[in-house]
Amino acid sequence: MSWSTLLLALLLIADPQALRATSHPELGANYAAPAGVGHQLIGTRAPEWMVSEWLDGQTRTLASLRGKVLLVRWWTAPGCPYCAASAEGIDDLRRKYRGRGLEVIGMYHHKAPSPLTREHVASQARRLGFDFPVAIDADWKTLRHWWLDRQDRGWTSVTFVIDREGVIRQVHPGGAFFPGEPGFKALEEAIHAAL
């Protein structure tokens, strides 16, 4: 083992925050909203979503998914490094827990200066490796109802864990999460408990 590898290993043991910096240095230190933002939503029933369309053409309602544990992630692309950095974590959680009843739902909200098209959303979903159901929240109606109307949150790339009864069990208040950092761990713990 080289001295630089040993030094990095010791740094990571002494300072878990250092792992974040080495995993996605392009994001900087403020890659996610503070963990407590949105905590008042935990234990409340998630309202039905109102989306304009689904990429696969199959309409889903929150009620139709009752009985499954849901990971619902709002994302946008291109231009959202936090969404891109979270793609690996989303896929890890989906692969690990889908056989036990986890359903991942992507909610696309458009921020690009170009016009919103279905083709744009589909190409960005493919680029990020999203092979789970993706809805288009074209006018941000659901994002506003679930997240932004309640107070100024600062971040729109929010993630919710919803239990089998439709109750919110965890909120990642925006930005990136990925394996090895606290936001990812909190989401995984909530999924595991809900399953």
C-alpha cells in the first residue's frame, strides 16, 4: 500500500466528511440541503400527484401503488450536477430493494432554457440510466403541492420515501445523495424499515 493510499484511508476513518469530497469533488461542500429541512412532513400522508404524462405511457397514481414502498425523486437535466450525482445512488437502492417491494418513481421538472419535450426527458433519462417509471411534472404542480408551496425550500431535487400505506417516512431535502454519505444512508434506512 502506498503512503498516499494509507493517508487517504486514515483521513476517511478520521473524517467521514472527507469521503463526500473524494466521491464527487465537482459538487463542492454544499452539495445538499441541510438534513432537517422538510422533517415536518415525515409521518404525513403523501398527496396524490398530478403529472402531465409518463414516459412509458402507463398512468400511475399514488393510490394504484399502495402496498409498495416508494422512492420518489424529482430531477432535471441537463445542468443539474446533483441529479446526475444521485443517479448511482438511486440505481443502487432500486437494485437492492426492488425484489422486496421498492418502486422508484422519477418526477422530471424542467429547468432548461429549451422547450420541454417528451423526447428531451426520455433522452436525459436514458443518459442518466433511469430505467424506472418517469413522470413529467411539466408545470411543477406536484412539486409545488408536495414541497415548494409549504415554504421556501431552496432546492427542487427532493426525494421522498413513502411507506406501503402512503405515509412519508423520509425526506431528502434536495441536492445529491450517493453511497457513503449521510443522506443516502438515511434514505436506505427508511426504505429498509418500511419494507
